[in-house]
Amino acid sequence: YFYIFRAIDEDRKIKYKAAVKIQSWFRGCRVRAYLRHLNKMAILMQKWWRGYLRRKYFRETVETAYFIKKLNFYNEMAVRIQKMWRGYYVRKYIHNFYALKKYLKAISVNNAFVRSELQEYAEMKEKEDKMKDLEKEEKEKKYQARKMHYLLSTTQIPGIYNSPFRKSPDPMELLLRKSKPLTHRKQQVKEGKSLVVYELYDWPTCKEPPAFVTALPLLPIDRQKPQGPFRDPAEVLWQRYKPLEPTLRVAESRNSPPAKARERPQREEWRNPIHDNEFLPFSSYHRIYEKHETSLRRSGKYGQEAYGTKHFRDVYPKKWIADKDFETLFPSIVLFDKFGKTYSSTGQIV
Amino acid sequence: NSGVVCLLRPLLLDVIPSIRQTTALALGRLADCDVDLAETVVKAGILPQLICSLPEENRYYKKTAAFVLRAVSKHSPQLAQAVVQCGALEMLMICLEDFDPGVKEGASWALGYIARHNRELSQAVVDAGAVPLLVLCIQEPEIALKRIAASTLSDISKHSPELAQTVVDAQAIAHLAQMIPNPDAKLKRQVLSALSQIAKHSVDLAELVVEAEIFPVVLTCLKDSDEYVKKNGVTLIREIAKHTPELSQLVVNLGGVAAVIDCIDSCRGTVRLPGIMTLGYVAAQSEDLSMAVIVSKGIPPLCVCLIEEHEDHIKAAAAWALGQIGRHTAEHARHVAVANVLPTMLDIYMDSRSSDDLKMKASIFAKKALKTILQKCTYLPALEPLLHEAPPNILKHIIGQFSKVLPHDSKARRLFVTTGGLKKVQEIKAEPGSLLQEYINTINNCYPEEIVR
């Protein structure tokens, strides 16, 4: 029996364990299936959720990418516009190449013009100088011709410049023919005097003193000495050649600015005065102190009298001292009586 | 010296006017010759005696008194100060108001010599009220008086802008400008110098001078036969052009540059200096004006000046002017380089470097000009000869220019090799890491390895 019961017990235990195993296995399968199901559901949900998220994100990225592309495009276009504008602006206003070129050309044209003008001016000045020199030479020659007038040829004697071997006379000869003879004396005196005057009035520098009267002109040698009681000739000459010292009024030129400036208010003053008699005395002054002067035109016994009421031929016997007139006290000298009354040449005064 | 002055002193107070006058003349001549005599005259207290009776004297005396004052004050500022302290200025004003032109001339000459020395003396002269009287003197018909009055105005206005402004306020500019066409050469000299002294101080004064319509007339002065008239005319143009670009533009537009260039061509010596400086100032203002100077054929005369002239400051001025022309862009530098002037400048620089004792202005300016031109110069044929002779500091710039141009231009590269430039570059030793080494490396990189070795 024990062995049967042990065998039955062991069978029962084995069957119990088997039943437990089968049941646990089955429950495990059921749970596993349930978990699998849950897992699948979770995966499904996550799948759908993540897809949704990513699609949303994708849309956003697409939008931003599109936006950026648009921005880039706009940037590029803006750069293009700015590029064109800046190029235009710089080329037109800041560094205008063609305007600069034109300007430089204009400058060179202007320079050429200025140079030509200056050249002309310089040439003109040179010509003027030459003309002046020529004129001076001409004047010299004419003066020489006038001085050497005696060298003119006569009909009998040919002059120096009119040699018989020449075909036509020398130009000097022609000048001599044209010129008026020069008298030396007057020329010298005039020159001498003008030198003195020139010296005294020419003051470009103060280096030369006023040549007072130390440099007098020499008088001609054969001058006839005038007759009579005389002062010292040096004194006379000094007085005669005394330089002009004009009064201030004369020395100032009438056209100089200070004189003109003074003239205007003077004229205005002359024009504008309110009172003609300034500083009039009191009103009854004229009755007491001033005598009435009748006008000359109406005064005089017989109406209009000549100007000057004194008549020199009037005789005032009351003023005479003596009764008699002047009488001669000495007999006259006969010779002197004949003076100027005879007509003979002997009586004439030499 | 042997007591002459003391002997003459009592004669000044003599009764007879001609004695007084001859004494004054003698004193004037003594003081004129020698500084010591002038000082003796001042110390002996003669000046107050001379001036005290001046208003009543006749015009010869006034003239000789002015001569004495002039002779004394011309030697030094201290003597002029002594003259002013004696109260000479009031007397000189009285002389200036006199009617005789000779007296006015003497007085204004004396004032000119006083005002010449320094600013305080000029201020004293102006304070005494000389300027309106001088302007009246300028309008007088006598040419000598005009000359002296113009030179006095020039001496007064040269010291400071305020003095120049005072002269301008007396309407001097209009009268001076009217006298420019006058045919007398010495008068023109003085007038032009007066205007240039006025214009040099500030832009406003220069503009005032320009508004007086000097411009086409001044250019005719540049063709005058007298050298100093030309010099003063060009100085006037220089003083006007140096202030602002607008004024330089004005000068260029009126053809002033052409006239100045012709003037430089026709003169020799120091007379050229203001002309060179004018070109330098005009070119320095802007690159357009610099181009205008180049177009007016300004570079050849400058080169000629650089080569021919012996004086240091003229060469320095010419080098400076060329530097100003060439420093703006590559185009300008090319024009300068084409004129073949860079070797000359290098020679000037090298010459003075060998004799180190003299620090000549010419070399300083030549170096600066070279540097500025080389920094912009891309004209390689002109740079080649310089490669062989230049000292290291100049060489650095030359190599720098080569290294800028060679990488881009193949024909230039070929030329560089054939003319032996590459060989020379290899011979140069430079510290590694310095700028020079970098330039050399850039050049070497343009060529394949075999040629470099």
C-alpha cells in the first residue's frame, strides 16, 4: 500500500505540477499576448504621433527654406540694383571719367589759348620796345642833321653826303635837306635852364641835395653889359633864378583827392547857409551906430555921378595957405629949355 | 667817427635853414653807410632835435629828415625801435599829409623801413594811422611815390593776418589791382609783392584778392621782361593757390598753370622757385588738379629743374612738387615715371647719403617723393633700372610693387626674367619674416621652380 499511495501521490504531484505548468504557461501566453497587443498599440500610437510631428516639422522647414530662398533672391536683386546705382553714382558724381576727360581737354585748350595770348602780348611788348628804340634813333639822327645843317651841298660844291660818284644822294643828305637849321645859342641856354629846373624838381630819391644856386647857367661871353648903377650880379642872378616856391594853395593840384574832397563840403557850405549875415548885432544897432549910406547911383547933386565922388580937379580956395600959385624961384637954364624942342640931329639923345 | 656827429649836432639848430638841411643830409648819409654810425647818431640824441621842429620846416628839410630816419632805421630792429620811441611816427604822419610828393615819398620810405623788421614795429606804424595815408599816396600820379607806398604796404602786411586785414580795410586791394597793368617794372614788382603778402595769410584774404579781378592781368605780368616782376607774379599765384582746392581750381581754370609753366621754362635760378612751389601746391590739392597739371605739360620743366639747377632748395622744391603730382593714383605715378625722373631722384638721394655730414633738404625731399611715387607706381619698365641701384629701404618698395603686379601680368613676368630682374631679386638677402622676404616669396611663386634656381 505505501508504495501504491506513494506512486499515486507522486502521480498526483506530477499531474499537479503539470497542471500548474500548463496553466502558468497558458496564463503566461495570455499575458504575453496581451503585452504584445499593448506593445503593438503603443507602437501604433507612437508611429502615428511621430509621423504627425515630423510632417508638421517638415512643413515648417519647407516654409523656412522657401522663405530663405525668397530672401536670397531678393538680396541678389537688391544687390544688383545697388550695384547699378552705386556704379552710376560714382561714375557720374564722384569720379566722372568722361567729365574729367572733357575737363582736362578743356584745360589744355584753354592753356593753349592763354599761351598764345601771352605770346602775342610778349611779342607786342617787344615790338613796342623796338619801336621806341627806333624812334629814339630817328630823333637822334634828326637832331644831328639839324646841328650839321652846314654840311648840306650847294649847287657849286657837292656836300659830304652827296658825292658825285654816287648815283643818288645819301639818306643823310635828304635829311639835311629837310631839316631846319638849328641855332646853337638858344638851344644851349634853354638846355642849361631846363637842366637847372629839372634838377630842382626831380626828386625820385633823396640822394642828391637841392642844388641851391651853386649850378647857375653860364651866361654867353659876348653879352653886352647893361649900363647903370648895379647890384652885385650874383645877387641878381640868385634872385632871378630863385626856384618857384608856390603857396600851398597853388602847389596842391586841383585834381588830387584831398583837394577834391575839400571842395565838396566847401561848395555845400557856400550853397547851404541859412544866415547870410552871421553874427548880426542887436536890432537897434544900425540905428545908432551905422550911418545910412545912400547908394552911389542916386547920390550926387545932379543925379547919376561917375563912380568915385572925389573930383580931383575941384578947387577948394578955403584950404589954400597962401594966395598965390606956385612960382619959379630960379631962372631956367637955356640949354635945358631947348631940350626935346629942336629937331636937329645934334639934339638927339644917343 | 671822430666826433663828427657831435660836431654836426649843434648845426642842426642853426638859424639858417640851408645849414640845417645840409647837416641833416650829412647825418643821413653817415647813418646810411654804417651800423655803428647809425647807433652813434641815435645815442647822441639827434633824432628828437631833428623831429621837434619838423612841422614848420620847408619841404627840403622834411625830405632830408625822412632820409635820416630811414637811414637809421634800416639797419636793425633796435634802431628802428629807438626811432619810434623818439616820436618819429607822428612827424612822419605829418610828412605824409604834406603836399609835395617828394616829402611823401621820403616819409613812406622811412615807414617802410621801420615796419620791415618785425610785427610790433609794423603794429606801431599802423597804430599811428599810416595806412589810409599810404593808400592815398598810391593813388597819386607820381610813379616813384606809388612804388614806395606799395612797398611800404607790402612790408606792413607781411607780418600777420591782422595787419593785412587793416591794410585791406583801407581799400588798398582795389587800388593795387588797378596798378598791375602799369608799364613801369619796379612798380609792378612792388604791387605784386604787396598783393602776395596780403593773400598769403588766410583763405578770406586770398579770396578778397582774387575778387579784385586780378586774374587775366597777372598772367600778362608773367610774360614781362623783368625777372623780379615774373617772380613776384608767380609768388602771388602761389599764395592764392595754396589755401584751398577751390582756389587752385580757379587758378587752373583761368589758365594760370600754363602761364606758370611757361614762366618756369623761361627763367633760370631762384626765380623759378615760386613757380615750382605753385605747381606742387596745385597738384597736392586733389588728383583732378594733379591730372590737370600733368595735362598742361607740367612734368618736363620740373624734370629739367631737377637736373639742371645747382641750388639745394630748388632741387628740393622740384622733388617735392614731383612727389605731390605722382602720389595720387597709379596713372599719375605712371606719368611721372615715364618722364624718366625716378633715376635722377634716386641719384640725388644717394649723393647726399654718401656725404653724411650735410643733411641736405634735397635728399630728404627726394626720398619722400620717391617713396610716395613708388607706392603707387605700376609702370614696370621705369622701376627696373632702379632695382639695380637702390638702397634697401627704397628697394623694399620697389620689390613690393613688383610683387603686386607680377602675379597678374604674364608679359611683365617674361620681361622681368629677360631683363635680369629675377636674378637681381635672388641676390637680395632679406631677413626671413620681414616684408621684403614676403615680397620676394610672392615673386618667386609666380615662376616655376627651375627658373628660380
